[in-house]
Amino acid sequence: MNKKTIRRGLIPYLIIFVFMFFIMFFFDMINQKINKLTYDEFMKAVNEEKVTEVVVTPRESAGIYQFTGKLKKYNKNEYFTVTVPYSNETISKLYEYQEKNNFKLTVNSDPDSSKLLLFLYEFLPMIIILGAALYFITRQMGSAGKSMDFGKSRARLNSDTKKVTFDEVAGLEEEKEEVSELIDFLKEPKKFQKLGARIPKGVLLVGPPGTGKTLLARAVAGEANVPFFYISGSEFVELFVGVGASRVRDMFKQAKQNAPCLIFIDEIDAVGRQRGTGLGGGHDEREQTLNQLLTEMDGFGANEGIIIIAATNRPDVLDPALLRPGRFDRQVTVNLPDVKGREEILEVHARNKTFAKGIKLSNIAKRTVGFSGADLENLLNEAALLTVRKNKDAITMTEIDEAHDRVLMGPAKKSHKYTDKEKRVVAYHEAGHAVVGIKLEGANEVQKITIVPRGTAGGYNLMLPKEETYLSTKKELLESISGLLGGRVAEEFIFNEITTGAHNDFEKATKIARAMVTEYGMSDLGPVQFEHQESSVFLGRDYNKTRNFSSQVAFEIDQEMRKIIDECYQKTEKIIRENKDLLDLIANALLEHETITKEQIEYLVEHGCMPDEDGETDKSDFEELSYEDMNLEDLKELAKERKIKNVSKMSKEEIVDALKELDKE
């Protein structure tokens, strides 16, 4: 906030203060009681020594003295006043009486002798009152003027002193290469014009929310060191027709005055949707706004040096005229980061955070499949908040694990209590997922199982793919369906009844099965795509689907889906039946510990019991496992045996490093 803004903010308070002062002064004057005395009455009071105070104000121009004072019997706000002809003898006599009767005497200067004092005395109160009234009237008129200022652009000029650069944009190497040409053009446009090259007038950034589209646009402006206007698509559209078009014109007018510059329009699909579609026809105001935007980008006016970057996660609903060459010439897809990109993003957000020794961001990146850049930033922030809440000095894996669960499922509901039966059902349900995941090669790998309620789930099973791939085979999809059905199968096998706990599993399994039949061509119906998402422009995402088949084919699709689900269900039943001991082992471990990790599950599978079940540590067990494969409790016991200090305060990575150092010695 600058000094000018501060001064403007103080003026109303100053005026109010002065106004209140005069009101208090006015009320004080009203409460005063003034008695008018004659000169004889005044002199009688003086002689009787009843006068305690006299203030003399000469008014030479009027030929009088104004005496004001108090008598002994007067109250606090009670005074007398006497008017005496102007004469030097009057003052001389008054001084004589004052020496004789000992009352307080004060003689003021003549106010008429100073024109400035006279002006202040006569007119200043009126000027202040009129000035305050004028200020508030003009303020209201200004607000009324602003309320009618519809056509002004709402685009804001980024005036941040700290520029965003490509160093702060991690995990988007190819995307940064795509937009680097824009930076070169903004810095040296003549180099491109010399060869007759035309830089794209508009670049459309497409990708899921939180992947860094806005950050990438800000980095382009920061690298080029040019003005950066940013606005949301919804800020163009108002109630009155023509306002949006006026704002577009004003925005380009401001941009031309600051060229070369960048204009960033976030969520452009709010104004750039297809025209002439939807129920009941198009929206006149939105369409006029889009028409004006198309005209400004088309080049009828001189827009040299102005580059528009827009972002959306719904490119399918944009008007084709907006995407043609000469407008948004280039589309840059900003996808979710892979494991390498996630590690780079974590490194950026970890710069101002303190981590315990041994924390490896690469391990966190492997466990956060499907996380966007915003999710990763939120993960580390939640971990930092949990660390502060526990009064720790550094972030450990315990806080990161908890933050990971909070981001995915919400905070743990530790106060929620199961009945014993519910707890057993949830434990076997989650154990069923784990058993199928362990026994099927194509199923996702179990990372963590918990029966602690989070969000709307009574428990959850964190299962991640063994490797991040762009393609999925038919076998992998079928085994993923089997893994999703493992919870229901385990419930039915153990308790001979079923619950509502598998509804989300069925939703995911059915979605995969239908996609295999209608989109991927992975059924007996052959390699034919029967459905594709219509994504209606005004009716919302996935309101309906385009179906290019008869009712007979629809029946066959349903049969194929049921066939896939039934075959996977039977396969899952066989796995659960053949591995009942493992199912009981994992379920009982969950009932006892509530949460078990990948390392503990692997130990269960190999040894048939949880680590440290008898409270003692057998060193021969550790010789079969590497330090990284051991669970935290085993590592602590081993570290204590080897006389490592402060083990209870160390993370798993710190204990592993300490043990390896001892091995080297």
C-alpha cells in the first residue's frame, strides 16, 4: 500500500474527528448557564468578595469590554457576563479591585485586531461543516459513477516485484520448451520479423486442474520481463448485453498501450463455448463477448506485441473459430507429472521447509501417483502443519504419511467407534483387497491398509501400480477388476452375508468393464467403439453418451459386461478360498494394529506373523531383509541392540543411515 492510498484512507477519519469535536463543543455550549449582570450588580459582587474569576475581552471596534466570570455560589457550567463601555479607567479600577479582593483576572487581546482570528472565529466552524458535507456527497456521486462503469476491463496488471521464472516451474520441461519461443519473440521481435516468421497470437494451455497452467503463464511473463494482464473468463460476462464486448475492447486497448505484453485468460471456456448450442438457443451476451474476442484476435486492428495465453480443462467445448490458425494457433497440454516431475515439484515446494535427516523426496514421489502440482504442494503444507501441531523441529515420514492420507481421504475420525462386528467386517474387506493384490501380478501393489475411518470410508486400501505406464493390457484391467472385487468376496466368504461397503468398488469395476466392451474393443464383440462421451456444452459433463448401436447390441454389451464381472468374481473367489490363512492373518493384524504398511504386509507373507510379535527381535530375521525392507519397529529394536542413541526420535531413513554407517565401521 503506497503513501497516497494511506493518506486517502485517513482523510475520512480526520473529518469525522473534527466533526465530532465541534459537536461536543456545541453540546458543551448548550449545557452552559450564562447569567447577564448589570455593571452595578457586578461591582456589588466584587465589593462583597463573591467574584472568583473574571475574563476581560476588549472589543475596541464596538467600544465595549466583555466581562465573563464566575461567582462563588455558581455551579461548574454556570457563568456571568457583563458589558462595560470601553475605557482605560475601567481596566485600571478592575486591577485595583483585583488586588484588594484577590480574584483571578485574565485580559485577552482584542479579536477584532487580527483579521485571521476573526475569520477563524466567525467562519471556520461553518467551513468545516460544509466541507464534510461536500466530501460525503462527492464520495457518493463517485460510487454511483463506478456502479455505472460497466464497460471497463476487469483485467488486472500484475505489479508484483517478485517475478515468477522458469526455475519455479518444475516437472514441465517440454511445456517450457513450447512457450520459450514466446519469450524470445517478446524480447527480440525483429529477429522473427526479419525472416517473415509469425509468432502465435494465442496459446491455449490444456490440462487438469492444479497442473500449473497459470504458473506457466506467469513464468513466461516473468522470463520476458513484460507487463502481464490476467483475467478470468467469467469476468467478461454480466447481466447487461454488450458489457462483455465492451470489456474485451477496453482490455485490448490497455494491452496496446503496454505492448509488448501478455494477456492471460483463465477458464476461457466460460466465455468461449460453442455458439448456437444448448437448449433454447444461445446466450446473446456471452456470444457477443466471444464475437468481440474473435474480432480482436483476428488482426483487423494492430495487435503486434500482444500475445494471449488462455487456460482451460474443457477444450472440447470451445468454439471452433477460437481454435483456428490466427487465433489460438498452438495448444500446449499440461498433464499430470510423472515420478520424475513429481520429485522436481517436491524439491521446489520443499525449499522453505525443514525435513528430518534421511527424508528422500524421491520416495515420496513414488507414492504420490496421480498427484498434481497443487496436490504435492498441499501434501507438504499439511505435513508442515502437522509437525507444528506436534511441536517438532523437523518434518518426518510420520507427518508425511499422515498428510498423504489426509489429502486422499480426509482427516482420521479417531473418535468414531465401530461395533466389534463392523470392525471385523471392515478388516476382512480390506484384507480381501490385499490378498488379491498380492497374488495377482497385474493387480495394483498394496502400499498401506487401514481400518481407521477417513472421510466417508470406513477404511481404505492404498494400492498403486507397480510401474507408471501409458498403456494398460487386457490382463491388467481384468486383474484390476478382480482386486476391486476382493473386498466383497472376502465378506461373503467369511460372514456368509454382504454389506454396502463395496459400493465404490463396484462403481470402479463396472466403469472399467464397460470401457473394455464399448471403448477399448476388449470383448467378444470385437474391436468396435460403441460409445463415446458427448460432453454437452450447456448440459454439463457426461450428461449423456452417443450410442451408435441397436437395442440388440445394447443387450450384447450388457451380457459382455456381466461376463467380465462374473469371470473376475469367480477368479477372486478362488484366490480368497485358496489363501484363507493369509486372509485371516492380515485381517487379525488389522484388528490388532488398525494400520499396517507394505513392509509389514511383506513380512506377514514371508514369516506368517507381524514383526516383534513376541516383543523380542531375532537378529536372524533381519539378515534375510535389507534395512530398507524392514519395518520401522524392527529397525528401532535393531538400532537399540547396536547401541544407537535417540532411536525413538529418529525416522526410518535416519535409522537406516545410522546402521549402514556402523556396518562400514
